[in-house]
Amino acid sequence: MFLALRPLLPEVRPLFESYLVRTERPLSAYSFITHHLWRDHFSFYWVVYEGCLLLFAKYDRCVYMPLPPLGPCNQEIVSHCFDWMDQNNPDPGVSRIENIGESDCAFYRQCGLDLKPAYPEYIYRRDDLADLRGDRYKAQRWGRNALERDVPTIRAYAASDRDAAEGLYQRWIKGRASVSADPVYIRMLSDSESVHRLIFREWDSLGMTGIVVESFGQVIGYSFGFPQNPDTFCIVVEVTDLERTGVAPYLFSAFCRRLNGYRWINAMDDSGLPNLQRVKTSYRPARLAACYGARRVSGR
């Protein structure tokens, strides 16, 4: 099997999204933006094969599929994808398909693949986060109210905020790294820097929405996201001043109030980090969107 792969460039986005709209899934990976933001760490390539759009990601000498085949997929196409990945990987164990939704699991098991759960994504009711009503949001409401004593303001992110946002990010990453000895978390913090810098440069052209919270003329928080589908908005990044009480719940709730055209908020996964899991769980998700990865059964 030969695949004439092409780079996933911005001009390919309309074609890519024309395949995505046929595949309704609750996961943030079903978006051009999600992959584009990680282009400094992975090289993404695509091809239309037998009516399906196939997306591959390369890193070092390895290749995998960050999305299942998009389109009228069948078992033969899945088998061909694994054959091609096996031929191009130093170890066939690296070959895999990621971000398989719950509704597709039965099909991929029928393909003879071994499915393992990945980190689920947190889906919230927008109204719950916008209002923070009731005892279950007591702690978040207390934090939000504590910040309100400093008369913060919320507004849309502007290009002129870039220097302030970058400075806040650098302080945030140093603060996070100083209280963690987890090498995985430290590496994730380092990897995220290029994502934030890209967002600062390209948020507008990508169609992302960004907001900042200011207090006494200083940017103390920012957040960015994008419309995942007509009902769901995905929040990609959020950074706050770690020395100020209540910025995170204030920013999160304020962003959700502005997103009144959406029913659901996708806050993505917790990367298996206990602290992030605790925080995201504390906001009482309406559901967890299950996510799976698939590999060939050993010996096949």
C-alpha cells in the first residue's frame, strides 16, 4: 500500500472540516485547530483514500493516527492503515489509532484491534458554570467573590495583550514547575509553551475566541477556545496569576457566561494528573466523554 501524504496546512482546513462534519463526536480532537496547535511537536499529514480522509502524525521516526479514518470507513481500510504504519515504524507496537469515541468501539473490536481507554474529556453544562449556583459550587463561588473585591474586568483578548499574556504565562509556568517534581508534568509544561505562543499569534485567523481578566490595569488571566460544534465550545487553555485568589473560577465562569450560544463546555482531559483531575471534577461535569486508543493484537 502506497500513500501519497500531504502536509496538513491551513489551506487544507475546508476539506478537512468537510469530513469532520460527517462525523459527530464529542471529543476535541475532531477539529482542525486541535492538531494545528501542536504542529511544533508533530508533523501532520493527510490523504484521501477510498473515500476516507486519513490523518497521520509523525514524531521522531514514528507515525500514528491521531484520528480514526474519517468517512465511510470499513475494516479493509483500517487494516491497510495499520499495514502502512507497521511498514513505516521501527516497532509495530507504535502503530495505533487514537481518539476513538465510545460509539465506534464495537466496530474497531470487529476489526480485531485491542482497545484501551485513554483520558476522558470533561463535558459541562454551560449554564452551571456561568451561574455557579448551589452548594456544589460553594468553593468556586467563594473564590470568584474574593476576586470581585479587586473590581476585575473581563474583555476580549486583543493583539495588544500579547506581551502581557506571554509574561503571565512565563510566571505561571515557573510557579507550576516550582511545586511539582513530576517529570511528566514538567515536560508537559515545557511542551505547552509553543501552543500558547502559536495561539497568541494566530488566534484570530484560526477563529478562536480569547478573553482576559484585568485588575488594576494588569492582565491576571487569559483563556482561549473554539466552537467544537454548534452545541459545544471547547476551552483549550487557561492561565491565571497564581498569587491572586479566585482568578481561575472567576475567569472560567465569566468565559462561560459569554458563551451563551452553546449548551455544553468541553474542558478537555486531565492528562492523568491528580491535581487537574481534582479541579475538573470539582466543577461537576455533566458527563465524561470516553476516548479510546486502538492497536493490533500482538501476533496479528
